[in-house]
Amino acid sequence: MVDVLGGRRLVTREGTVVEAEAALQNKVVALYFAAGRCAPSRDFTPLLCDFYTELVSEARRPAPFEVVFVSADGSAEEMLNFMREMHGSWLALPFQDPYRHELKKRYDITVIPKLVVIKQNGAVITNKGRKQIRERGLACFRNWVEAADVFQNFSG
């Protein structure tokens, strides 16, 4: 994850700070661009939460997968409220980090919610993660892992 989020600090919904490189190493990463005030974001977030929980939190062997929330909320308070209310136990780029705006430009985010699944070098695996989860559920993760070239011990 050195190319995209290397050297960055991420936060959990509880406010714990983690180093991006350690948290994202050898994982398929999904950048989740969304906002709590956005009805489609509020509609998709529970589905993403279930997807994440099945792959990571409740799996016998957790999948090499992590979501990083990139907020489009109007304030840090809105972002934290949305995270605490609806998010899974994934990570987020802090609201005050101006890199949020660079990521939106880099991945051409013009509408939210948007789930962009990327390789360790930042190359896009798919910018249609939301649609793929809706249509294929957990089955789409196998394709993401194969495309990501990450260490694979995932058998789901």
C-alpha cells in the first residue's frame, strides 16, 4: 500500500490511530467514498458492512481485505457520526487529511457512494465495487484477490 496510502495514518470508528502500511499490507483495499447525508450511501453502507463482516470479522480465516472510508461529509463530526452509526470495523482517512481530495481526483469520484477496489500499487481493480457486491455478493471477492496479486491464503 506504499504507493497510495503509504506514510498515512488511518483511524477506526473508535478513534484509534493506525499506520496505513501495517494495516493494509498484503490486502485487497476498497476505498469507500461516501457521506452520511447521502441517501444512497446510507442505503449501501449496511450491505458493505455485511460483506466486510462475512469476509473479515466472522470468517474462520479472515480474508485479505480492508475498507478505507474516504469521507465526503461536510465536517469531522458528520463523518464520525456516520462511522459510529453505520460502518463496519474498517478504517478511515481522517477528515482533516487533505489527501482525501487528492484521492477523489485520482480515482475520478464524481458521485457517491463509490467503492474503488485497488491493488497494493494503487492501480484500479474495479471502480464498480458497489455494483459487484450488490449483484454477486461474496463471489466478487475471489476475482479481486486474483487481480490484486496479494499473498493468498483465502479459500472462500
